[in-house]
Amino acid sequence: RVIADGGVNVGTVVGPAISNWGDYDLGNYPITLSVNGKSVAEGNSSVLLWDHVFDALAWCVSQPALATRGLCAGDIVMTGTCTGITPISPGDHAVAEFGKMGEVRASFV
């Protein structure tokens, strides 16, 4: 998904569903980002604003704007970045590695 905001494009790559997410420590999970085969950032879910990623969901559902709607299947809640913001150029290929949970790949044209 790409959002155009004042000439700046912000993208989010969504990977496959993880059915066994309970097997992982989501409050302290390592992530590595590489661009064009070169490691550019490493991070960990422990750097997020929330103590645990589910705290972000709890905050969302407590907001008045969601009081009548709630969260629905297919909604995406973004909890922040574990690796920081990385500039991407046309022709770049990025891979975010999430250890045993897998990886997400994206090519930019």
C-alpha cells in the first residue's frame, strides 16, 4: 500500500498471516532490513512505543472514533517501525527478515 502525502510516498508491505504468532515473543522480536542485498538496519520490537504490540490494539479500540465500529477483519493496525525509516529508490529491492516468522520482499519500480 502506498500513501501519497505532499509529494512523499509512504509504503507498507503486508506479509502473509502468521497463524502460530503465540509461539513468538512479540514484545522482544528481532527484525533485519536489507536493500539490494546489503543490510541497512536492524531492530527489535522492544523499541516500539507500546510494551507489547497488543497494547497498540487495546489503545485503538478504546478510541471514540472506533466505539461504534470496532476493529474488523482485514483492518491493519500499524504499531510503528523497529528499524527506522529507510529511503528507497526506483529499482531497489528490499527484504525485511522476521526470523522464524519469515520475510517480506518488495521491489520498487
